[in-house]
Amino acid sequence: MAIGEFYTKMIRNKIEKQIMWGDLDSLRIVYYPKYYEWIDGCSHLFFEKISPNWDELCENRQIMFGLRKSSCEYFIPGRYHEKIIITTQIENLEKKIVTIKHTIANKANNKIMVRGIEKRVCMDVKDPANLNAVDIPDDINEILEKAV
């Protein structure tokens, strides 16, 4: 498989957002927790795109993909009224964990502002008082593998 062919098969979800006043800190740049809020939301939208969404998994299968680890690397600050593009894709798939990569870029110049990573573990949520990591079910794993 050629490198170009590999990248065309990888599923990505892109959303556009405009940075608003409420997203800023006292220096008038994006307050860092906002990036985490945005990437969390983009993970949910990514799963809705590839199906099934997380609500369906929780309600019908009693599994969820809980956040195990998250991190962001900041390159350029976001500023008021800038339009950004958030691109989400699966970076890695393991037996129990899916790693989701988010790239936030300035729409005007395409410069990368932030890279975020989430490691999400598949959990059995039948008993919320006793959450356990479980293998990603075969049918869900197959959907995720097609998205990588």
C-alpha cells in the first residue's frame, strides 16, 4: 500500500470553530482548559461519525470509552475571533485502549496551534461503583480498525 493510499483511507473528522471572548484568559489568549473541552467534544463527534456513538454504547452495550490520559502541546496561542479547524483521528488502537489525536490549526494560515492526545479505555459500566477495563468488543474494534 502506498503512503498516499494509507492516508486517504484514514478517517478524520474536522470541525470549524471561531474563538470567542469567553474562551480567553486575562492575557486575551485561549485559556488552556478550553482546548481540553474542545478535544473532548471532538472525540464524541468522531465516534458519532464512525458509529456507534457513545450514548448508544453506554445504553445498549453498557460500555464506555473513559478518559485514561490526556495531554496537549501548545505551539501558537489562539486569539479572539480567529477561526480554527480541529481535526480528530485515531492514532493507535490496542486491545482495551484507543488513542485519539487532535490537531488544532489556524484556518487562515493552516499553522498548527495545539496538538492533543487522549487515551481512552473501554470500560464495563454495568455497575458504576465497580468500573472495569474490558477488551474492546470485536464488532467495535472492527469499526475502529477501519478508521485507523
